[in-house]
Amino acid sequence: MITRRGFGKVAAGALALSATGTRVLAQGERPVINVAVDNLWSNFNTINGISTTTRRIFPNIYSVLVERDLIADPTGVTLTPGLATEWSREGKVWTFQLREGVKFHDGVTMTAEDVAFSLGAERLWGEKPFEPRGKTFTEGFIRVEAVGPLTVEIETEHEDPFVPGKLSGYIGFVVPKEHYLKVGVDAFGQHPIGTGPYSVVRFTPGEVLETVAFDDYWDGAPPAAGVNWKIVPEFAGRMAGVVSGEFEFMVNIPTDQMAQLESFDNVTVRHELAGNYPAMVFNTLDEPGNPLTDVNLRRAMVHAVDMEAITEALFGGLTIHPAVPFNFKEYGDFYDPDAEPAYPYDPDKARELVAASGYNGEELDWHITRQFYPNYEAAAEIMVEMFRQVGINVRANVLDNFQLVYERPWHMQNQSNSTEFIPGDPYRPLWLDWGPNSGRGRPDSRTYAWDPTPEYLAASEKFLVATEFEDRYAGYLEMRQAWIDYCPAMYMWQSVYNWAHAADIEFIPRADAEMRMFGEYLKLPS
């Protein structure tokens, strides 16, 4: 742990600062905000570049078609205009009217052609799209067309009342068609152009992303002269930088270090329950030497773990263990607070199921990404011992990066699910993250772990085409039960995102991890 005495040594090389630990600015001069991050993704394409590390930055570069007002409505269900000002549906066709006079960072005015391209087959969902991951988020789209200078139509295979909600997520970010096609998807990801409040001036993967204020931003000039996102991989370095004033913000604070940071008068620590759930995913595939093909062993492993106690010990009441998968509070009417877990903590039941499975003590290899999910490695250490106590031999194999984690063979793997996509609806984790086109359900994927069962697929047919809540809820319950019966994973806890920033800055965090350095979300000292 870093102490106040030790901190002086860590911060000795910090930038020259005023007595209050902040830079001295000329009257009326906008400051540059420096953010210490743990990592940066290798590209900033809105779909190919999806990750937690880009999500926090994307809305500063790109604007989304439909907004979620998380300030007025923390549940995120309320949709408000973004680049689209209004929308309506007739049957299978949605019509979106676009905001007039929006500029891209290169000075070109946004049109319906840019929006149609951003959402269209050529880029996201055709046979060979530029960003093939987009197929996951545009399932059911059959036509996207600019039908006027500022009017776009989206036609879907079935009636889909959720399209506006989908456009509040990753696919709702708009890119400039002409420039994107000119430079190509790879080059665009290295120097992206959007309509957001800050434009990119330098991106060095593995080092820094530098942006400057885009004062022609459609919603008004941003409060900072620029925002720099610099990789500082070690927590000690990020902490030193924020306390000394070298950085105005830092991300990713170990839970047991939050109190230490809070003890500094010039630092404010914020945290937010996230729409994200880390899990231990089982390899259920019929591969040589894989005892996890037996559902009894998978169920035994869930029964063996007291995840409630682990979550409390590691997070101290900051978060919860979702004992019933996909039963998340952020899903509003879909959430059932009285739902009972199918496989509660029960070591005796776990031993009974181990015996029924025919498991012979083979070592199960659990691939874990080093220092990626907060507290995951600590939890794994406790869980390995709990598994041992019921006769299951697990090795927690902590690896340096996801490339190594993905390498087969593996029996379990650390993964996570976002609950974000359609606000207030379980579509994202229950279908996009586990359906036949998902990474877990697709044979060509490095995270391939199960073949969706006939029961799950039959229930999905009801869920996916339902336009009334009662029908969708019934399909959801059937899908959830089919998933629970097969038991392809164990959810561990709801992620906690946290930040620290200079105490004289007012900042509103978001559960989707976005760090919006503009608008109502950020107020800088005058």
C-alpha cells in the first residue's frame, strides 16, 4: 500500500505545480485535461475498436444518434435526441430525422449519406463488411437508406420497436463516409474523425491519445482546450500523478486502495455500479480430455463457491453477486427481486454432483488475464480452494494478455458481459453474448464455449420477434431457464467502475464507463 510518506518518493518527478496542486492558468484560458489510464485499445474504430478502454473515450470523439439521459434518468431507459432529432415507425420501417448543420472534425457537414453508410451493409452487416463485429449489433437490419438530405430509413426483417435504443449504443456513432472510404478502416481507426466535442491530433498505440477542443461541435464548445489520455500501467504511478496534479483524472483503482486515495484533500474518488458482469465461462465442447462436457460437474462448480462471501470480502459492500443470471436491476420490469438461484452455495450438493459426473480429478485449466478485471485474481485464489474442498482440481493460470488467454486448450476462461445495448432490456447479454452468432456460440471464435441448446433457440424465436412486453418477458424467462439448465458459465459480480480526479473539478460518472469531458458531466474551476 502507498503511504503518505512513501508517496513523496513516488511523486518526486512530477510536473511543477502551484501550491494547490493544480496548474496556474491565465484568466479565461481553458485547461488541458490529462487522464491517466491503465490501457488503450489498438484502434478507435467504433465497432472494431469496442472495449472498456475505448468506451470511456468514444463520446468525446463521436456523437451518437440517440442519447440516453443518465442524469435525469439514472436507469438509462429514457431516450433523447442526439444526432437524430426525431424518429417514428411504420411497421418494419423506422424513419430518423437528422440534426442540421452538424460538422465533422475535418469541416465537412454531416448528411444522411454518412448516417446510412455508418449503419449500412457495406460497413457493418453485409457479406464482407469493413467492421464485421457490427453484424452482432445490427441483427435483423435488411435496408438502411438515405431518403433525403437529413432523413434515413431503417427497415428490419421483423417489426422491431427497439431500434432507437440500439442506436444509443456503439452502432449509433456516426463516421464520415467519404473520408472513411478514402483512408480505409485500418487507417481510420488510427486517426478517427467524428462529430464529437474533441478531435484527435495524435494516437500512439500503447502510449497516448491526444485530442483538442472542436469548437464547431454541434452542442457548443467543450470546456477544456483538449484531453490527453496517457497510459500509466501501474496503479502507483496513476495515483502519484493525480495526487501531485500531473493528471486531473485517473481510472481503475483497486478496491482496497480507494480509502487511501480518499484521504488526500485535493482528490475526489467516484465509483459507479456498471452494466457489466465478469464471469467464469466453461468450455462445454466435446473436446479430448474435457470433463466439463458433463453438466453435473459444471453445476457442482457453481454450488461449490460462496460467491456472496467472496464479493463482500473483496468489494466491501460496493457491489452484488447476481445469483440468478440475467436477472439484473437495470432491466426494470424484467427484474425479479424474489427470483431464487438454481445452484446456491452448497458444498455437500457439489460433492454429490461431482460423484455423479464421473470426474476423476483431472486438472482443469482456468485462463485468467492478468490485472484486467479488478479483484478477479484474488477471487480465483479463493475459488480454487473452494473447488479443492469438494474434490475439483483447478489451476488458475494467470496470463499476460488476452491473446494467451484465448489459446486452446482451456477449461474455463475469464470473460464478462455488458448489459448495455437496448436500454432496460436483456437482449444484449442473453442473446448477443450467448446466441449462435456470438463469440461464445460461434465455432470460428477464440471464445467459442458452447452450442446453444434447442430449448434456448426455441425460446429465442419467441423473444426476438415479440413486440409486446408480456410476450417478450415470457420468451426471456424460457431463454434464461434454458441457459441455467445447461449452465455454461457462472456470473461473479456486477463490475464497479471507479475514478479519481482533482477535487476542484465537478464530474458525473456513468454506469456505461463513458468519461464525458463536456456538457453537464464536467465542470472545471473558473
